[in-house]
Amino acid sequence: MLFCVAPREWRFFAFFIEDFVVSAHAPFVSRHIGPSPAEQEKMLKLLGFSRLDDFVDAVVPQDIRRKEMRLPAPLSEREALAALQKIANKNQVFRSLIGQGYYGTVVPPVILRNVLENPAWYTSYTPYQPEISQGRLEALLNFQTMVCDLTGMEIANASLLDEATAAAEAMMLARRQSKAKSNVFLVDQRVHPQTIDVLLTRAGYQDIEIAVVDCKNELPQTEYFGVLVQYPDTHGHVADYRGLAEIAHANGAVLVVATDLLALTILTPPGEWNADIVVGNAQRFGVPLGFGGPHAAFMATRDSFKRAMPGRLVGISVDSHGKPAYRLALQTREQHIRREKATSNVCTAQALLAIMAGCYAVWHGAEGLREIGVRVHRLATQLALTLEKHHFKFTYENFFDTLHIDVGSRADLIMQRALDAGYNLRRIDASSIGVSLDELSSEAEVKLLVAIFTGRNEEIPLEKPQAMLPAFAVRSSQYLDHPVFKEHRSETEMMRYLRKLSDWDLALDRTMIPLGSCTMKLNAASEMMPVTWRQFSDIHPFAPLEQAEGYREMFDELEAMLAEATGYDAVSLQPNSGAQGEYAGLLAIRAYHESRGDSQRNICLIPQSAHGTNPASAALAGMEVVIVACDEDGDIDIADLVLKAEEHADRLAAIMVTYPSTHGIFERNIRELCAIIHGYGGQVYLDGANFNAQVGLAAPGHYGSDVSHLNLHKTFAIPHGGGGPGVGPIAVKEHLKPFLPGHSVVPLEHRGGLAVSAAPWGSALVDVIPWMYLRMMGADGLKKASQVAILNANYIAARLKGAYDVLYSDADGHVAHECIIDVRPYKDSAGVSVDDIAKRLMDYGFHAPTMSFPVPGTLMIEPTESETLAELDRFCDAMLAIREEIRRIENGEWTHEDNPLVNAPHTLADLTGDWNRGYDRKTAVFPLDGMNPGKYLTPVNRIDNAYGDRHLICTCPSPIDWEPPKA
Ligand SMILES: *Cc1c(COP(=O)(O)O)cnc(C)c1O
């Protein structure tokens, strides 16, 4: 038969095959990098170069260029997924009833698919531009409302990093709010041990003394400024803390309670017995265990603490038409403004996970949550009563879901029987075992547990469930009364609700997000897929390490690849944000100095232009911040640096320097700078947030730096999730290795430093994303990505030059991977502010660049390597068109009060209402020819921030009661 095929058709067939083969093997790097080789050539031409290598040689200083990176050869998407699947298979998914802050949960499929696996949700940025973020802001407001209702508190923030850091933040807040003079913070001995660890770390350099005591009996007679108890405690006991609250308050101290949201569906909430601050982890509201994270922690407080509360806070304000709209409230509290006076260094938090937990409450509603809580409690009582009948003793009578069981000398035997049955229990001490039931538990499971404990094979009938809560602990108050928690019981409604919210938002799935310093690059689907593999998602962080072989292998490989990429010797993946990495790195520096008898070294030099987290982290590490000036080119003033280093020579601990600089420049003297600091006995902390300009080109560990954090959620493709998750690993030189963060529950080899996160490997689950990214890109691909990132930024700078001033460039007129454009002159010439331009970009379908950082009144643009030439041009065209619009105001054609910039963004309501503007409707919403007819419209007009801060509302308003108060 084959011979019958005519030669012509054969050729066609062969051509088809070849084509198919080529596309099936198109390397991932060509999918990740936006501009094609032909497009790159075109862009290079505009910049006066013909070869990418020559161009990059002109931009990146020769004296820091690295030799070849040695990384494993790149894999295709399919190959990488197969390789990671093999690693994943080395994890063993046991059923973990360990508890201790982490519990089994059902991720509702409607949330799994429509939120966690949906780029409209996971690729969005922190909602600093509220008009294009109404969807995620509403979802976060739902989370805040849920936390307030369940804890019985007045105000809650939009997530913190994990329960342990939330407790540390609560301790600091208590210190600020307490009237007591003391520096002692009492911690009940039955708080989760990983929380106590992180408290000890934080207290260390804050002149706080932690006293771990037994709060169930009597509080010490000494003075103290705060008390932390866990409710139910780490062993499951539900204690009555009303007396304790009174005593604490009588002493002027603040009562902090760590709690569990599912327990609060049936337990009297801490807010009803006078707690001042309530913290916890929302993981068991539909967020996978993920070997420890990412999960959303929460903090709720009294209303009077709100201005001192750390973290982001979503509130309601009004837009320019007086309609209610969401936005981030009280932003002046945040680290980017308060710097070393900030109350916390938390920047990236856990938005995506908070959104998931809030959606879990929307999906189940009060009855659904209560039903889950009641079921778990009933099963726990059945287990307790049945075991009691078989002569097991209980240390505590009152419990919700966790039993502390005295097993005498049978502990080893029972633990082994549990393992044989595929179960992990908590070994508390020689003679006691903890069991925490959860949403996944069933009667069959309870029967199995009875068999494990009794060792009897025949089926033992379960005792009848009983309500076993004492009167003080029985919750009578309602919660989740708002319609949003009632109207989404059918999956159709829930799916449409989630779609409606994400449609309100502008994420990377619709447009480039040209945020300077934040590297919003492609988060490839193949990188995301392993996040929901159960061999990664269903592992408890304190499961026996033998069950996590796959995780260990993945971490080892990721750490090795990151060490090679940065030129350092060791990496810790524990910090769960960039700022936590800064903190961990500075702690390592302090510990290093102390190990050499230099404990007086506590001065940290920080350039003027630094990111706000730098001084905030230094302050948390107990360092004194000394600012180094920048010259008029925006570079660090070396003379001033020497002056300050000299002045503080004996006490110099470190410099924190961002490279390339926050001004988007490869400063020429970074080697010299490192040498100067070392000359005075200091250490160099190189902030690696801008590492996207360097991977494969230069390695901080080679040119003199001692430690860096990386933002895996910037450079290494973890999505931003609307403000988290993040991973901020630190990479260090050999001499700092002994001081990398350790962990007390899970011993980490050769890591002698203090713990900075609740879980040993922080946000372990999302580490699969950078692993995939690195394995698919390979050394050459990564280098190419950095080169194209620099090319894209310079292309934008070149295209905008003439229309706008590019504020900083190097001697040859080049920028690094981002550029700052100066729009300050238009304030005088046309009454146009940086805000007006940012909002006007929304009408053109864009997310605004970073505003007013590091220079007030400017825009910082970072396109990343993932954007194609067409998208860069679309953005440049929009920016140039806006410049022309400004000119029309300058010319007097439009007034300062009535023009498309000050009225931006425009909504459908504008278009369909009365139109009496000095420009037409087309100019308002289709200012450029050829704009996508399916263009994005913001659901609200410009939002009034000041108004919202004056009338602070941070929970879902009742739709009937709420109308904007009169200003
Ligand atoms: C993003 C960023 C940080 C902080 O990282 P987070 O993950 O948000 O805590 C620090 N420094 C610079 C320069 C950054 O851009």
C-alpha cells in the first residue's frame, strides 16, 4: 500500500511529520521567553546592536561576569513532569493525625479548579491598584469577615505568613499596646512548640524576655506585658481562660490567643472572653497540608489596636461616583513607608491561600462549617469514650478534636501499629500519644484507631457520641450572617461568583504587569501542575522524614541549583517571603559576629534608595540603621559609604545593598563596595530581589557578597497570588552556613541558626515551581532569560525616550532589567499626577507600573523576558498616547479638571450615564485604534483612599444597612 502513495504526497507527509516533531520538541525556553529571535534582532537594532551577547556585554560590568553555570541539561515540559513525578513517588502519603497546627482537609473541587488552578487568581499582583483588583479584594474581605466572626474579634487582617510568625507579630503588637513596663512575655507551655521557637527567635534582639510557664495554674507574680495561650492547646485541651484574661488585664498586660478556626465553629470564641489579639492558621479551611505551607495565618484584634496591627488590611471606601469600592486600608502603617520605624517587615503574605480559606467559608456557610466542626468533635468523643472503655487514660477531659492519650509502656507498639496501617500519630512523650481528627475522619477511621490502640483484631463497637464540652466552652453566638456566606450553596452559583470576581481583576492572564522590582514573569502551567499532586500536597510537615524522601530530594536539587546560580555555598528554603529571608540572613550575620566575639557589631548600612523591607528587617534583627546617600546619578555615594563605615568601624555589622540597584542600574563598583565593607569587618547582604537581571551573567557569591535572599516568587516563577505565597530562601557563603535557620521539631542537619518559620522548609509545596522552572530552562535558557529581560527593559526605555525622561541610566545610557520614568514635571505643566497616569493605563488595558518607588512621583517599569515584542509595543504605544494626552492639557485643549487622565479609569456606568465631558466616549475607553474590542473595563471609578481611612470598615457590610456615610 505504501508504495502507492505518490511522491508528492510523500513529501507533504514528511513535511508534516517534521513540523510535528519540531513543535513537540520546541524547548521550554522558547515558550518562556516572549520575543522570538527575529524580534530580538529588531529590538537590538533599535538599540544599535546586532548581537544579544554584545549588547549584554555593554550593560553588565565585565568585572562581575561569571563563568558558565553548571546546571543539569534542560528538560522538555513532559520530561520535567515525568522526572518530578518520579521524585514525587518517593514521598509516601500516610494519613497524618499529628495535628499540632496542621490538619487534613478537603479542598472543595470548585475552589481547587476555579481558584488554585486558575491563572486569573494565581497570577494577579498585590492589590495596590484597587480599581483593577476588586475581585481579590472582595475575596480577602470575605476572609477578614470570616476570621472576625469566628474569633469574635472586631478587626482582622488579610493574612500573615504562618501561625508562628503571626504569634511573633502579636507579641510585638502586645508590646506596643501594653501599659505594663515589663519586658516579659509569658507563653503557656502548651503552645505549639514551633510557635515557641519562632517567638524565641523574635524576642532575642527585641529586648523581650520569654517566660514559658504553666498558665493553667497560676500566673507568676512578676510583671509581664503580655500572655500567649493556645485554645485548644497543642495537646487538645480546652481550658477556661476567663480568669486569666482578668488577671492579665488587671496587670496592664495584653492577652494573645492562638486558636483554631474549625474549633471556633462550636467553641466560645476568644473575643467573648476578652482576648485582645487572636492568631492562628487557616490551613484546615480547604488548603492542602503541602509539607508545611503555604497557608494563610490570620490575626484579629480589638478595634483600638488597628493602627498598630501588622499586615495588609482590606477596607471599604467609595469611588469618585460615591459607590462603595474595596481597597487596602491604612497603608501608611506598612513597612514601605515606615521603614525602620515599621511595626513589621511583612510585605508579601499569603493572599492566594487566604482567598482559598475565605472561599471555603463562602462555600460551606455557617451551617456547613458547623456541621464539619460537630462531626469532628463527635468522632473525637466516640474515640475517647471507646478507648476509655478499654482502659486508656486521658490527661485532659475537655477537647475538641485532639486527644492526649496516656498509653503507659505501649507507646512504641502503638506508634508502630499505626505506621503499619498507614497512619501517623503524634508521639508526645514516652507514655503519651496525641491524635487529632479532622474533616477527613469517619467512623471507619475511628474504628481503625481503636484497633490500633487496643491491638485487637475483632471489630469493637464504638461508644455513642456525646456532647462533651463544658458549659463555658459551648458557643452560642452566630457567625457568617452576611449573604455572601449564604448565597453560594450550589456549585453553579459558586462557579459564577468566582468567575465574576476574577473578571473584575486584571492579572497576568490578560496583560503584562510591568511592575518594577517585582518581576511578574510567566508562571507556566507545567510549573504549576505538580502543586496539586497529592504526593506533594498531602504530606504533614511533621510526618516522619522517611515518608518525605521525594521532598528531600527535590529540596536538595533545588538548593544545589540555586547555590550554583548565585555562587554561594549553601541555601536555606525556610523563609517564606523575601523579607523573612532578609531577617534570616541578618540573624545569620549577627550569629557569625557573635561567634567571633563581636557581639557589639549591630550597625547596618542601608542606601537611601532601599526597599522598605530592608530597614524594617534590620530593625527586627535589633540592628541600628545608618543611611548611606546616593549621588545625583542614583548610585550609592561611595565617599559617603566610606565615611559611614569608618565612623562606625567597630560596630559595623553589615550593609544591605540591592543589585542591580533599586534604580535599575548595574553600578560599576559593586566589587569595590563589598571590599570596603569587608575591610571594616562588616558583612555584605545583597538583596536578591533583582536577581532576574543576573542569573547566568553574574553571581553575587563570586563578586564579594556574603549572603542574599532570592524571591522565588519573582525570579523563579512562583506566581504572586495577589500578594503571596512567596518563598525567600537565603543563600550564604561557607562561613555563614552554620547559622542557617534550624528547627526544633524536625532536626535539620548542619543548621544551627534560629527558626524563622513554623515549618522546617517553610512554604515547601510551592518549591516544585522553581524546581520545574530551573530544570526546564537549563543554564543557557536562564542566561538567555536574563539577557532578554535586560533587552526588553532597554527597548522600552529607548522607545519612551524623548516622550518621557528615563530618570537613571549608566554612562552609556543603558538600564538593567527595569527603568524609572519621571512624570513629576507634568504635575506643574498639566496638573497630572503619577496616579492619573497609572489609572489612565487601566483604560488602555494595562496594570500600572510600580508607583513612587524608589523615587516619589515616578513610575518603575520592569517588563521581564516573558513579554513579546507585540506586548511591549502595545505598552509603549499606550504610554506615548498618554504623553500626547498630557500635551493636549498642556496646550489648553483640555482643562486640568476635565480630561481623560484625571477622570480615569472610565467605567461602563460613565459611558451609559450623562456625558458632558470635554472629550468623547471613544477617547475615554478606546483611545487607540486597534484596541481589543473585548477590552477590560474597571468595575469601579477611581477610589478615594483617604475617605476609606477616615471611615474604616474592614468586614463585609450588611448590604441593607450599608450606604456610604456622608463625608
Ligand atoms: C520584593 C522585594 C523585597 C521583599 O520581598 P517580599 O517577598 O515581598 O517580602 C525586598 N527587596 C526588594 C528590592 C524587593 O523588590
